[in-house]
Amino acid sequence: TQAEYIFDIFLDDDPIGFHRVLVTQDGDQRRVEVEAEMKVKVLFFASLRELTGTGETVVEIPSATSLAVIWQMAAGDIDMPDNTLCALNMDYVKADELAGEDDEVAFFPPVTGG
């Protein structure tokens, strides 16, 4: 037998993703598969806005996705420039930091000056 459960995820009454649980029973064996997908807001600033052609977009990610992968999902075939500054929920982090449900991701060009 098999049962599927789908839970929509909301933030402030806005849908931001879903969780899907599939339970399969085969005799004494029970198998549970979980799939999650959520929407993450992605912001591009200054020259990165010009490079990607957008200042803001929303991407659907599986849970626990690195900012580097989110860049690829949001920017398509445009490589992330060296020394790009990454922020997760307004805190600077490295590109390998993981983002998830309800997170905001931002990318800034490197700061120069003296």
C-alpha cells in the first residue's frame, strides 16, 4: 500500500513551498520518502544586477541548498564573479552556506576603495 501527504508551506499567508511525504508499506517493511521544495527570494545588487538582468527573483530550491547553487539557479549560465559577497538573511556568509525555508539570499559585487 502507498499513501501520499502534501503539505503547503506559507509565510504571512503567502505560499512559499511544499513538503511531500510518501509512505509505502510492503509487508513488514515501511519506507518513507520526504521531498521538500520552497521558494527563496534572491537579490542582486549594483553591477550584479546589470550582469544578471534582474535585481530580484524567486527560485524554488530543495531544502538545504548552498548559496553558490542558488546563484546558478537564479542566474542561469552566468558564472558568479570572483569575490562576490554573499548574504543570507542580511548577514555576510560564504557561498557554501546553506539556505532553506524562509531565507533571503543577496549577492553583492566586491567592495573596492581605499
